[in-house]
Amino acid sequence: MHSPHDTIAAIATAPGRGGVGIIRLSGTQAHAIAERIVSTLPPIRYARHVPFKHPNTGALIDDGLCLVFSAPHSYTGEDVVELQGHGGPVVLDHLLKLILQQGARLARPGEFTERAFLNGRMDLAQAEAVADLIDAGSQAAAQAASQALQGVFSERVHRVTQQLIALRMFIESALDFPEEEIDFLSDARLITQSQQLVDEIAELLSETQQGVLLREGMRVAIVGQPNAGKSSLLNQLAGDDRAIVTDIPGTTRDVLRAEIQIDGLPVHIIDTAGLRESDEPIEREGIRRAWREVEQADAVLFLQDDHRNNPDEDEKIRAMLPRKHTIWVFNKIDLSGRPAGFDQEKIHLGISAKTGAGIKELRAHLKEIMGYQSTEGGQFIARRRHLDALLGAQKEIISAHSALTTQSAGELAAESLRRAQLALDEITGKFTADDLLGEIFSNFCIGK
């Protein structure tokens, strides 16, 4: 069994070779263990160039910088030491084994950040932002994760929570004097505060939805008949030759992926096998995978050859596609003469994957259907669980508002606000189940 009082250690830099490799220790024995490796620790928060030696034989292992932090003024809130040596995997592994032999244990994934949360150095939303900053797929996502790490998201949640608590106290004070409750609950100030809370949670929910988009991005599947130009469109969107393009039908047999950005929104483009009847086993498997990607996609680009169209086959595919966020795209307009861009009904989009005509309109439409709005500064990254918690809180807040405005039912309003507060507390970790903490931090990298 692992104990929160153990001293933990791990390689904090990415696997592989590099100019610098960092080993991090945290816990009550961190200073004592490190001192057996470097002989003399530098002053707190000062970096010193020292040799790293075998604690028993004194043999030189490596040399580098040693940094020492004391509790509670460290990343984890505990005593912390960082040994920054050369980034070769062999020397780092050897040094880590020696540290573990001195009484430390190997850290679990995310355990350093988990301890920072448990020791009050950051709340849960900020802790999750650490991993999101590391995994950011775009500059906008990285900036938004940094905002969340600095507490912008947490502060917004805290502000709504404080408004909710004030309203809840206002109502519950009326419940202590039941003979005055009806007149008390009809107070215009109470209704105004309730409406302000409804508006505030709606605004926060909208911002959080943008944050989830920045983190998770958008999945777009390109489907159509063979030789419709799906691989050419993938290459055009990616700005690179990711897929092989030939005149031979059925060239793409498996799923191909590329990641692009649209004003900071990560977009995962998926090229699929051409959809048609086939007796060839490999092609049939590719087609099966294509339909699987359609089911999982946020948007589907149904690509049709506008020069050599086959309307009967296109109609068969059209009938099987989901209606939600399916865009009818007509390719090869450089040969057919169709105007680039959308028609008046904004249903059919003309493009040329070869020349790039209509691609600007396609990128803008993808951003539009996801409801993504690029903003400067203040935008924070968020996770699906944050969105679920806010949706739950919004439902309860609206219920409380309805109880006040239509029923004058203080008990119902107070109970709804209590449940809304619990939902908001789940975001920052004030009220969080242990199994949820385990799930969150297990997705972190070791050493963070």
C-alpha cells in the first residue's frame, strides 16, 4: 500500500535522450536522500553545480545542478529536491535506482500534482490544467490551460458559488421565521438576485463549453465514393502530403488522420476509405472503419465529385449519413465550373481540393457549427466533467429560480441551491470522491 507520507521520486523529463534530464524527489526524506547523492545540499532555492555520486562507493555517476525547496513553499507543499543532470536514459535510470534504494519509492502517475492538490497548493481545476498545459494541441489551448492553471476558471466558479451561497442564506433565513416566509420570498431583491445567478451560470457555462472545445478539439470525418478527392482534401486542409493521392480507386484502405488548427481550435481530420460495394476483404474492413469514424465524428464532410458525379451511388451514401453536422461538399469545381463557397441556402459547398478554392469557407463553417469563438486573453481550458458539473448546477439553479418566482416555495429553492453548490464544489475539488481523484491523476505522466 502506498502512503501519502512516503518520499517519492521520478524522472520528470520526457523519455529518450536530451540535453538535460531531471529527477524530482518529494517528501519528508527528500533532503536526506539527496544529501547522500550530492554530499552537501545548496541553500534553499539556490542552484548549485555538484557531482552526483554513488552513496556507498563514492563513484561519480554524473554532475549537474541541485535545487532544494522546503515545505510548504514548493510545488507539492512538501520538501522537494530536483537533480538536473545530463539527459541520457542510462544515467538517469541508474541515478533513480540509487535514490529508490535510499528509501524513496517510485511516484505514481500524477502523484506530485496530486500532493500539490491535497496539500492545498492548488485546487482540482488548477491541477487538471497542469496536464492540459502539457498536452495542449495548439497555442490557444496552451494559453487557455495557463489561464486555468493561474486560477481564472476557479475564480469564475468561486464567484458563482459565492452568489449562490448569499442567495441560499437569504432564503434559509426566511425558513427560520415561517410566519413571515411568504412576504419575505416576494421581495423583489430576492428575485433579482435569483435571476442574476441564472444569468451568471449561463455565461460561465458558455465559457466552459469553449474551454472544452479548446481541450478536446473537433473530429471531422471525410467520406464519399472512391476518387472523390478525400485524400486530396485531407492534404489541402493539413497543408502537407499526408495521404497518397492517385487516380486508382480504393487507394485509401485504412483511416488516415491529420491535426490542424482553425483560429486555435484543434481539428482532427480523418480521411476514410471510399464507400462502395466491395468483395475485397481489406477494402471492406476499411469501409467498416469509415462508418465507425462517421459515428464518432462531430462533423462529416460528404465529398462528391462535381465533375464526374455518380448521383445514384451518392444518394445511397447520403441516405446512410447522420443529418446532424453533415456538410455536402462538391469537389473538383476547377473542372465542373461550380462557384466556390456555399450556395444561397448554405447547404452545398463548392471546393477544389487541388487549387484550394472554397477551403477558407469550409474552415469557417467548421468553426461555426461547433459554436467556437476565438477570443483574446481570459479564456480558460476546461474538461468534460467540468461541463457536466455546471450543467447539473444550472439545472438546480433554474429550478430554484422557478420555485421562488412561481411557487414562493423557499424549502424547494433552498434544497435546489444546496445541490447546485455541491455540483460546483466538485469542479474545484472541495467535494470530490476519492475514485474520481484516482481517475484524474492516473492520466498524468510520471514525474508530474
